[in-house]
Amino acid sequence: MLSLFRQGGWVMYPLLAFSVIALTVILERAVFYFVSRASSVRPVEELTALRKECGDWKAAAGHFAEKRKRAYFLPLVATYFDSLDEEPQLFEERLFAQAKEIVIVNERHLSVLASIASIATLLGLFGTVLGMIEVFQKLAALGGRADVTLLSSGIWVALLTTAFGLLIAIPTLLAHHYFLRIVSGRSDYMELLIARLNMLTGKTGTENRT
């Protein structure tokens, strides 16, 4: 493997750097999504039960926050009950801002994965083009005489960078799309959560924009 890497030329080194960055981002995001997952929690039902115990929505939200410290939607729940007595427009704006902030946090670094997937593919192709140019330069130096051994060995070496680039790009792109689905699902769930909380508290005049 090390021998193949060296034969690929200098293009293999930036590709290696991209692979390390992509792996780091994928692991970091995977841990983040796992730790902040909602698990099997049913926030509306749990908040309803806590309100019966506490007698107050804000107190119930405080107890809920203590129990679900890592749930990604917790800041939205906290903002909802902290702003419950505000005017409808201000209430909606605060919810929208908080939901947007949660989405931004969940999307963090995903653009890096998309960029690496694209650049790794193009850089691999660039390395192959450089390799093919070198092969044909050698053939030209031979006076146009066909040398099957030189041609075949040169081509497969030139293709190494494309193979390595695709090896990086494919799993990176798959991870990127998978993580985007998680973020989209969380965004949809927050819209549903706000709607259910509105029905629970009797809050009206809000429009979900998460």
C-alpha cells in the first residue's frame, strides 16, 4: 500500500490530508449526533406529567431540562416556556431564532465534507491527467515507437490518484448526505414539537418557520 501511495506522486499527499480531515469531521459529527439524540424521550407527555407535579409550566420546563440535558431540542423548549408570556410576534421571533441556531449547530462542518468530496474527485482526476501527460511524453521521447510495457505501466500508475480520490470522495459524500438527513429530520421534529406545545399550552397566533 505504501508503495502504491508513493507511485501516485505528489497529488497523493493532499489527498491523504483530505482523507484525515474528512475522517475527523465524520467522527466528530457522529459523536455529536449520538450524544444529542432525542432517544425515546416524549417531551410533550413528559412536560405534561411534570406540570401536574410542579403546577407551573416554567417549573416543569426546568425539571425537564435537568433530566434531558443533552437533547438537541432542549434550548427550543427552554425558549418556548421562557417566552410564553410574550406578545405573539416576539414569541414567534424568539422561537424561530432559537430553532435556526439549533439547525446551524447541527449543520456545522457539513459543508467541509461536501467540499472534500468534490475536491478529492477532481484532484484525483488531475493527478491522473498529469500521469498520462508524463506517459505520452516518454512515448514521444521514444520517437513514437509503441512500448506496450511502458504504456500499460504508466497508465495504471496514473490511475492511482483517481482511485484514491474516489476512495475518499464516496464515503465522504455518503456521510454528508446521511448527516443532512439527520439535520432535516431534527428540523421537522422541532416544527412538530412547537405545534404540539402550542396545543398543549393553548398558545395561538404563532407560525412555525424552523
